[in-house]
Amino acid sequence: MHRPDASDAPAPSAPSAPSAPPAPPALPGLSDLLDRARVVALPLRTRFRGVEVREVMLFDAPGGWVEWSPFPEYGAEEASRWLRCTLEMGWGAPPEPLIDSVEVNATIPAVDVAADGEIVAKLLERYPGCTTVKVKVAEAGQTLADDVARVDAVRAWFDERHILPRVRVDANGGWTPDEAIAAVGALTRGGPLDYVEQPCRTVDELARVRGTLQRSGIFARVAADELIRKAGDPLAVVRAGACDVAVVKAAPLGGVGEVLRVAEEIGRFGVPVTVSSALESAVGMGAGLRAVAALPPLSDDDGMRVRPNAAGLATGSLFAVDVAERPIVDGRIAVGPVTPDAAVLDECAAPSDRRGWWHRRLDAVLEVLGA
């Protein structure tokens, strides 16, 4: 199987930095926004990327319920991109969907298979019909053997059902290049990997890992995540030929329109995208689903329709309590808005000090946007 490298990509006519994102739609003042706001703290089933309780700010906007949920450690500038997405979905006109449901992947956190041999099976049962699985690896305090055991458990579960899964692993930049190369070698002994997501932290490190895997004959695409959503120039890693897949997220990029713009730019280099979540609630997941549904269909060089990458938008299964339901049916989730359950809004309401923190944060971010 051929994996394209930088020389395969069509030369773009103007490989310049992407244009500035569009201005956000007009928005109400702070007091009006706060009148529409609810802050909730949603517990997760399993610790995920260090998070046990996910705080989100929801708004009953003119366009329906929307979410603003940048992680607490993000500064005002980064959080402002998330607010652009909120404004687009609630007060603007996001691009129209072309399909009514989206294929999604299952997500397996960095669970300890040795401590609970049934944990992977229990998790996969929450994703009916999903045949693509993303497995978290390179967790602090764990070993490569733990990662291999987790991936092997996923393969075994599907093998019992005579299904060939697509397995992805996500290291969140937790490996050095040498560790990443060794890990991919170990993780592919039991079967192929669809791709390894963000194995290292820098563009140069990703390029080194990708090149070494190609020369070694190990087919495992390299995907970039943090190097796209946290970069001032999301295309830098693509122009460097350091990735085969770009993971994009609606809120961190600034909205559905921005996802489509970046995907079009990236596509000119022959690199497909995977739209993924930023651990939003069922309300916030609407932006990512809308983005996938609005992407144009993919075709190969012969004009044949290509199956797009399954979206990482089924992370609602990680929540012990969510504000609404987005059921998975035959491996897909329907596109469209949801209304939060009033009882959950009350039961999971954040304490007053945390509400105050979010209110002050919103005020600071509105200043960044010039509101």
C-alpha cells in the first residue's frame, strides 16, 4: 500500500499562510450573554487526559443551545477562537450540512487492562456499530507494554466478532522520536494502525518519525493534532511534509467555516482531515458534527468516492452524565442541534465560585474579540 509523501502532493499555487479567520457575527453584550448562560460541571466515567470533571458554559442562543468550553488553562487569546465558534453556531450562519449523519470512532482511554481484563470490552460496547477505534497511549506513569496490551485487547474484541477494525493510537506528544518509532513497531506487530496521532511535540520530530517509518516499511500514517489546533499557522506542519492526516477541531479553530477553510487548504497538499472533539458536551458536539457534514465528498485520483476518516465525535460516551443525548446508531451520529435536559442543568450546575470564574473569563475574552 502506498503512503504519499511530500513529493506526491500537488504543488499548491500559493503556499502562503492561511488568511485571517472571518470576523465573528454581531453578538449581544456581556449582560445579555450571561442572562443566556448556564455553567455546568459534568463528571467523566474515566479520567481522560487528566480531566475528571468537564466544565462547560452553555448559552440559550437565538440559533439554539450552544457551548463555550475552552480548557481552564487556556489564555484569553486561545479561548477567543472557541468563542468565535460559539458565536457562529448560536448567532451566525454556519455552513449547511450535506449529509444527515456522521461516521464516528470509538475512543479507549488509557485504561489499565492488567487491572481489569474486561474494561476494553465494556468500553467498546458503548459504541454500537463503530469499527474505527482510537486508543490513548503514552500516558504518564504507564509503559509501552501497557499500550500494547490495550491495543491488543481492542483487536481481540473485534476478532471475536470477525470484524477487521481500523485502529488509531493517540500519544498527545508524549514520546520522543526514538520512543515513537519503537512504539509504532511494537503496536503494529498485532496488526496495522490506521495512524498514530501526535506522536511527538514538534514539527521536526513528526517529520523524523514519518520519514523513518516510511524507510522502515512500516505502514502507519502520522497525524498531527496539537500542531494544528494550537499553531498560529495551522498549515505549517502540512507544508513541512510532517503528517499524512490533519486532525481538526471546530471550537479550537474558530468554527465550522474555519474547519472547512483549513481543510480545503490542507487538501491542496493531498492531506485528508479527521474532525475530532475537544471533549465537548452533547451541545458543543454539534459544531464538530456540522463541520464533518459540511465537508465536500472525497474522491481518489480515478474520481472514485473515498470513505472519509471516521470522526472523533463520539466522546459523549466518556461522560458519566451529559446534558443531552446523541445516540450512536450503526456507528453514526445524527447531525443537528440538541436541547439540554433542564434537570441535568440543575443537578450539574457549577458552584457559585466556578460560575463567577467563567463569567469573568467571558468578559476578558470578549475584550479580545473587541466586543
